Amino acid sequence: MAAQNFDMIVIGAGPGGYVAAIRGAQLGLSVAVVEREHLGGICLNWGCIPTKALLRSAEVFHLMHRAKEFGLKAEGIGYDLPAVIKRSRGVAKQLASGVGHLLKQNKITVVMGEATLPARGRVSVKTDKGTEELTAKAIVLATGARARNLPGLEADGKRVWSYKHALQPPHEPKKLLVIGSGAIGIEFASFFNTLGAETTVVEVMDRILPIEDAEISAFAKKQFEKQGMTIREKATVKQLDRGADAVVAHVEQNGKTEKIEVDTVISAVGIVGNVEGLGLEDLGVKIDRTHVVTDEYCRTGVEGLYAIGDVAGAPWLAHKASHEGVMVAELIAGQKPHPIKPGSIAGCTYCHPQVASVGLTEAKAKEKGHEVKVGRFPFIGNGKAIALGEAEGMVKTVFDAKTGELLGAHMIGAEVTELIQGYVIGRQLETTEADLMETVFPHPTLSEMMHESVLDAWDRAIHF
């Protein structure tokens, strides 16, 4: 069978791959996408989207318990976990089918199957019906990543879960141990804890949410403990003794080992890139700790081969993958896009309270030699936050004292995942403290705290 020829082939249809394909098609390229499992990838099917649906249910449940505070009556409050899961799966399905529709609308050829790269410019796809051969001058790897399994802590889907099992739980956890306190671990801990599971989080680093600013981590820890979670930092799970209906975890902390019995463990100890079985090594692609090595334009060093998204390394964020997809498609179409600045990519964690940040933490800014000015503003000083009944939180901004450059912004509290974008645009436009101070923020909004935090860095905050 003759090979089908395209201008661009994308391997993987997650938020990196399908976006790259659509942008390529918009620019007049003939495009094929190869996907082995689900259009929309992990993000739409097993990641960002279904977890947000679950967390929204938990948030509404939490608010129902607070009805009295708002002068409302809610009695006999309860939840139906299978129904919560069903809604989450429905949301994921709706969006995934939307991706199929978008690809069709843009006349993109979709090949469902397992891809290998037998030679430069060639992709061989094992499908249900046999093998299809495709060729293109440009090939984009968007194969994503999967949960990391540590020896002895492997997920089995019964009592020890990965994020996938946690999204379709075989039973309801009553006593839960979460290993790892990055975004994935903390989101699941937050969800099940809100539903009443006795939750313990174990983090090997010296604080939870270790990539966040230290003050934000400390604030988050306080809030989680207030909600009844047990947080263990600088702790390691050495071993899991698995029983039919319980797991005994051996947790080492401060040189002592303690046994904790739970009914469920969620392992969220990071991810590994999907680099195996593609034939990358034979092509001469450099791989470093399961991630494809690329330059700032996502080029692999092998002519015509690009890698985007999680498979190309940190930050492991859907929006980074999508943006890289657009950049690579434009590059392939002969345009001159700007490379992405990692420091301008925001991270969002949808626990309760939410956490969001962009740019440098205070410690990183000092480490890089900046003399800094730091501003903070608490939610308790904001009218809208008090009206919402969400007075716990803070906004922190970090500036270069000499130039006024906004180096970083860090937030914790209600809706901060929506607020952070203001600072992201600020960084993109190379804003200074003067620009932000002179901007008129609408009242009453949570966004006013962003303004006050900037003012506070120069001792000018009005409401605190």
C-alpha cells in the first residue's frame, strides 16, 4: 500500500497535538494526527477536565454545609459518589467528542493506532485494520506522559491507585494516604477529604506544593490541617503491605518509621514521558530522564522532528503544550513565532483553597541576584472576598527593586486560578510596578487585591 503523504504529522492528540494540528491546518498545511487511545489526551479524558468536574462537586458540597452562614437552609445534605463520578465522565466525554469535531472541521486526517518512526520523515501506524504508512517533512511528537511508578508503590487499581483509578474509584476511601503533594496529589487529597475521608498527605520535600513560593506552601498547609488533613513533610513511604481491604504504609520521618493503616493509597509521585517504542533512539533523538531534549523552538536536533508538551519536559502543563503546538505549526509553515518563556507560564492547583502562581518565587528571585521588593495583601482586607464568605487567602507579588519589573506573583484563596492571568499578561507586556499601580481595578472584585499587593511592595497599600 502506498504511503500517504502530508506536510505535517502529529503523534498524539492531547492539548499539544490536536492544537498543533489545527494551527497547521489553519495555515494551509495538510495534516495527519495519530492517536492510540483518546482524542483530547490525558488532559481532557483523565486529567485537567474530569478532576475539575470532581472538585466542583466537592466545592458545592462544602458550600452546602455552610448554608447557615449565608442565611440559607440546607437539610439532609449528602452525596452520591457514583453520580459525582458520572458527571465528571460526562464532562470529559463532551469535550473529547468536541476535539473530534474540531479536527474534522479542519479537514485533518485522524489515524487511530500505535505509531513508530522507522525512518526520518516516516510514520508507521499499527491500526485495527493493519499497518498504515505515512510520510511528512515535519513530524511533531506530542506523546505526553504517564504516572511514575516507584518500586513497591505501584498502583494496582484495588487499594493503591494512580490518578486514573482515583477518577473512577472502585470504592469510596474512608482512610486515605496520598503520596506526593504536587498539583495532582493535593487535588485528590482535597476532593476526598471534603467528602469526609480521613486524609494523610506524605511529601518527601521539606514542604507541600514544593514548587510554589514558601509562604504559599505554609499558608496552604495551615488551611489543609484546619480542614482535618494530616500533612507529613520530609517523609518517605518505604513500603506498602497490601491486604484485601487495607494497606499498611511504612512511613519514615525524622529517622523513625511509623506504620499507618489505610483503606486506600493514591500515588502521585510525578510523571514519566512516553518515549518508548517509537524508535526515537535509532533516529538519534536525545532523551534525558524519559523526556525528549529540545531547543527553545521544540526542535529535537533530528531534522524535521519536533517534540512538544509533557514528553518534552517541564513545566508539565496543558497550556504550555498547546502554546508549543501553535509555535511549532507556525514554524513548520514558514512563519517566525517567538519561543515560549517558561517564566511566563502560570501554574494552577484547584484544591480548596486554590493556588496559582507565575514567574519567580521570592527565594528564586534572590538566588538569581535580584534585590527584591515584596508586596502582600490578605483576602480579609477585600470587600468582595468577605461578601463571598472567602476571607482566607493572600496575594503576593515580587518585584525587582531597581527596575520595578514584576518577577513573580503567588496567590492562594478563592478563584485565584482565574485571577493569575492578570499578572501573566503583565509579565508578557513587560509591565513595571508603575503600570500596575496606575491601572484602575474594578470594585468590588477580588482583583483589587492584586492592585493592593503591588502597592504594598512600595508601602502604599490603602486597605491594610
